Amino acid sequence: MRRRIISLTVLAALVATVLFALPLFIAAMQYYRDDTKSELERAADAVALAVSDELTAGRTPAVPRLDDEAEAETGIYGPDVRLLAGHGPAVGGSVERQAASATVDVVLGREADEVVLAVPVISGSRVTGVVRAALPMSELRLRVALTWLGMAGLAIAAIGVSWLLARRVTTRLVRPLEELAAAAGRLGDGDFTARGPRAGITEIDRVGEALDATATRIGETLERERAFSAEASHQLRNPLTGLRLQLEAALETPDADPHAAIRAGIASADRLERTIEDLLALGRERRAPRAELDLEALLEEVRQAGEALLAPHGRTLRIIREDPPTARVAAAAVRQVLGVLLDNAATHGRGTVTLVARDAGDALAIDVADEGPDLGETDPFATAAAGHGIGLPLARSLAEAEGGRLRLSRPDPPTFTLLLPAAEPPTPT
């Protein structure tokens, strides 16, 4: 890419130089032709004025001395175009004869390897002589060649400057692109700390910003999914444990009605399926859609899951409603948070588990308490804390994702409170 940009830039400069140089070359040649004619004409006119009287008197004139800057060679010819004085051929050519005919005032032409200009010297209606001025063609060619050489040098210098500028600009353009490619390669290899460079070029910086955002997003997504997978596996154990206990209880009492055990097993399987669906929905980056929470249906599901979890240990679940307000949240998230709290109470708590749904001002509060030991200064949400489920950090993150909070409201007896923003009342029409 670097070589291609430089080549295209130099080619563009070369084409532009050629397009401008050709007219300039032609104009330079025409300029020197006109300048040569003017110089010859000045020299011939000066000599003609100086010798006019002598030619009219029939005497042979001497060639006057011109100024030092004049380079033209002059000669004086008679009406018969024979050389009388000065420089030139002994007998004039076509240019001198045409001037001697007095049909034109100035005759310009080429003789041998010279540029020749002739003017007639007229007295009355009679041509008394012809003045010839000439310059070698080599002089004209030298002037044109030097000018063209200078223009060619400027063209080469312009192309060289274009090449240097192209290298500099290409380096500025290509280097950040190469760094972007390297950053993208590191990102593809799993290094999500890779960041794109900033080159001060808007378009390239936008690509770098997009790459940075992509790296950050992928890194956060993978980190979230890894943490979520580790925490969600704990959630799947609850319904599996309940189902296993129900089946083991049915086996220990073979005389009992198997239909009750089957129905309970199906209910546990349904709860397991619901848990899997909830975890899959919550594990995606796009959260589950929020809607007005059907608290009664949710509490009934919690009652069934809690009884299946606590009954094998001879413990009970008590649910109390204290005029709870409605909330607009994802039911899957709330269901999983309460499932974590119930599992925590069943695994690490004692006695009756009490769930209270109440009004907390602008929030729906759900308290989950048991009769377990005082937690003291223990942080139950620390994943490394012994004695508390790994699901508590997951439950807190799910609550915060719904705009709520999960906290330990009382260490003795252990009471966890889930706060969810209450739904705004409908605007009266």
C-alpha cells in the first residue's frame, strides 16, 4: 500500500507537470523567436537610419558600430543585392531580394544556418539599398535549450518534492493503519486489552475508536459470560436437588401413590426448565424485556420451589403480603434472585424461611429471612466468603441490572432485602 500510494502520487505529479510543461515549452520557443526577430529588427533599423544618406548619394557606406549588447551581424547590400559592407554572403539570397523589391517593409527568413531579417532603404520611391541582420540558428537553439533545461530541472524538482511529500504523507497514513492491523490481530488472538492508535486523522481515529469499543465490548461480554456460567451452574443445582429428593422419597415409600411423586417430579422438571430458560435469557447481552410484574404468580412459583427445597429438611416457607406495589421489571430476573435467596436460606440458614412482600415507598421490597446464626461483619456477597452461596453476587448483579438493589438488611436474624423500583401509576386521561 505504501509503494502504491507513492507511485500514484508521483504519477499524478508527472502527468500534471507534462500537461503544464508542453504549453510552456511551445510558448518559450515562440517567445525566443519573437525576441530574436525584435533584436534583428532593431539592429537592421539602426543601421538603415545610419547609412540612408550615403546610399542615397551613391556612396559606399561603412557599417556603423552598434551598442555592445547587440549580437546580430549586419551587412549592407545595394539594390542589386550585392554586398557593399559588413557581414554576409557576397550576393544576397531570397530574403535580401524580397526586401529589395520594396513590396514589404521587413522580411524574415532562414538562410543556411542563420535567422535573417532584411529591411529596404528607400529614398522617395527608389530602393537605394538593403540592410541585412542575422543571428546563427545555434544561438536561438541554445537559448531555447537552456530554457527547456531549466524548466525540466524545475519539473524534476517538483516531482522530487512530490515524492518526498508522498513518502511523508504515506508514512503518516500507513503507520496507524499498520498499528490498527496489529491491534486487530492481537484482538483476534484473544488480547482484549489491545487498543488502536490515534493518528490525528479523523477517519483513522474513528476506526481506532470502533476497534477499542469492540475490544471492550467483547472483553466485557466474555468476562460476564464466564462469571455468569460459573454462578449460573449453582442455580441449576436447586431444582435438580429438589427433584432428586422427591424421587428418593418416592422410592423409600413404595406403598405411596406414585402419581403424586410423578406430578411433583414433573413440577420440578418444569421449574428446572424455567430456570434454564431464565438463565439463558439473562445471560445474553440483551436483557429480558421489562413488563409489569405479576407478583401473585411469581410468589406462587416461589412457594412451590421453596416447599420442594425446604420440605425434605422439615422446614417451612411462610409468605406474607403487606400491600406490595407493582413493579416494572423482568420477571425472569426477579425469579432467579429469589431463587438464590431461598437456596441460600435452605443451605446456610435454619428454621422457618419468611418471605415478606411490602411497600417501601417508591419501591417494592421483598425480604427473605431465616432463623440462622448472626452473620456479624461477614460480607455474604463476597464470592470467596465461606458459608454463603456463589449465587449471591449473581443475584446482586441481576437486581442492579433491573434498576434495583439487593442488600443484607439485617445480620441477625439474616435478612436479605430486594428493592425494585415501583411502576409509575397510569396518567389519568
